Amino acid sequence: MKLPEQTIEYRYDTQLLIEGEDLDEDVINDYITENFVGDCLLAVGDEELIKIHYHTNEPWKVLEYCRTLGEIYDIVVEDMDRQSRGLHG
């Protein structure tokens, strides 16, 4: 018996660190929420380092925005659709 395929609303699990000055997790959280479609947003850290985790279909837009705030690194974009099908993502 074949199981029905799950549909993933937001395909890419996007994670990164932003290193900068005078970073504000609340401002970053609000900007991402208001400007990019997705869910499961976490923007946590302090004035010099913020960790971002976000599910979206357009991770490049999130990366472009975060790059305007400081240096971005430890970038991980995983395809959750591939993972749900048992493939490496």
C-alpha cells in the first residue's frame, strides 16, 4: 500500500548566523515576518550575533536581506520536500 505524499507548504529550512553591530532580533523578526512568506521563524541572539531559522520557498530573499545587516555564515538551506521523500536534502 502506497502512502499519500505529504505536501510541504514551505520547502526550504533556512538557517544562518548574522554577525554585525547593533543587531536587534525583534526588528529582524518583524522585517522577515512582514516581507517574506514562510513559517517557524526564530531570530535569536544579541547585538553582535543573531541566529536565524526560517521555513520559506524563497531562501535567497532571506539571505539577501540578512546580508544587509552584517556578515552571514554557517548558512544551511535544506530541502524538506526531498527529506520527506527519504532523499538527502
